[in-house]
Amino acid sequence: MDQIPIETIRAKLKDRYEAQGFSEALFRNDFNLLLRMGVHPQIATTEDLQRAVMTAKAASTKGNYASRLKSLFRAMNKIGVIDNQAADELVTPRKGRGLPHPLTPNEARLCMSEEVKQPMRDWFIVACSAGLRAMEVANLRGLDLEERADGYVLRIAGKGGTDLTVPVANKVADVIKSYSTNGRLWNITPNQLSKRASREMKRLGIENKTFHACRHYFATTMLEKSGGDLLAVRDLMRHSSVATTQVYTQLATGRTRSLVSMIS
């Protein structure tokens, strides 16, 4: 297929956008993205499209660019101004994982205080002091706790069907033993537990954080108390890779920066 003049493509695309009720701003942004490739769309390769995507800095923007280019190429093929399928092979960049949002020490103390009704207080104690996920707390059984010569350990049926044993603090053991059962401690689903706990956190004045923030609090606390022992914290968190644990070191960097800022 011959290369149709870019101005003709622009006019036909604009008509299509207007017919579909899209805004002038969306058309302008999309067409500018098309020009960013630096080559005519009829002869553009997947690599040309990828270079245009990579001009963005943020991962979320790269993903948006890839999505818009795919949409543009589908539209141009449909209206017959190109017959190029290069966008079919365009890879959408993965969105980067954001930083965790742990409870602050004061928030964690509040969640584990007498102000919180049972059994939610026990849920918070287990999550903040052992790093358990909502699913793991909801499915916790009395027989999962075992006393050994050097202290208590907890068998956890975790994410991905894993079955691991980790040491736990006496306060966690005391919570489990207080129910005097070998069966499940709470008759609740993980989703119900998470929702109830999150509502309680809001009642306490802890905004924009979920029950999972308790697990993040445990990780950051253990990292600080261990002097940055990533391997030990990885095992306590039951991460498959130390790279997952390492993200918490960025939070510690932020706290040290706030301390340095206090020096006059």
C-alpha cells in the first residue's frame, strides 16, 4: 500500500474521533503521539512504536502510550489509510510496584490497644506482630501453633499454597492460646476480615490504609530492629525473593532523610 499523505490521515482520523464523540484534546494528544514515532505509520515498525512509548518517564504513562498507539493503529487500519499491523506486537510496559504503606508505630499501637473491640484487636496483634496476611489470619487454627525449646513457631498456609513455619512472639502465641481450640480461631472469610478491620482503622482515624498495612508495619519494624538483615526479614515475611523484601529499605531511607532534615 502506498503512503497516504499524513495530512490526509490526520483529517480522516479527526472525522472518526468526532463521529465517535471523542474530545478534541484526545485527538490532538493521540496524533502528536503518532508524530513522535518520526516515521510514516505505513512503514513504522514495532521498534518505532516502542521508541515512542519509551519517551515517557513514568511506567503508567508508558502503558498509556502503548494503549493509545494500539488504538490508533486499529483505527487507521479500519478506515483504510494504512495496512500496517506493527502495533499488534507492541508490548505494554508493566506498571511498577509502588512503595508499601505501613502503619506508623503510633497507628500500630492504637490498633492493638484496648480501644479496639475483639476479635479485631487480636487480628491486629497477629498481623502487626507476625506479618500475616488477611487470608492467613482468617484461616489461622489453634493447632498451627507449636511450642519448641527456643520459643513458639507458627505453621502458616500462605500465598500460592505454601506451608511454612516461622517463629512468632509470645504475644502472638498468647492470642492463639486464649481461644483454647485446635480448630479455626475465627469463622470469617479473608475478605470479610479485611473489610471489617479496614472500617475499624477508619474509625480510629487511620485513613487511606488497609489491613495489609499491618503486614508492612511488621516488615519495616523487623528490618529496622535487625539492622537491615534482608535475608532474615525475607524468611519472616515468607517472600520468595529478597528483591521483594528490599523494597522496604526505601521506606527506611525516607525516615533517615527526615531525621537529617532536622539538623540545623
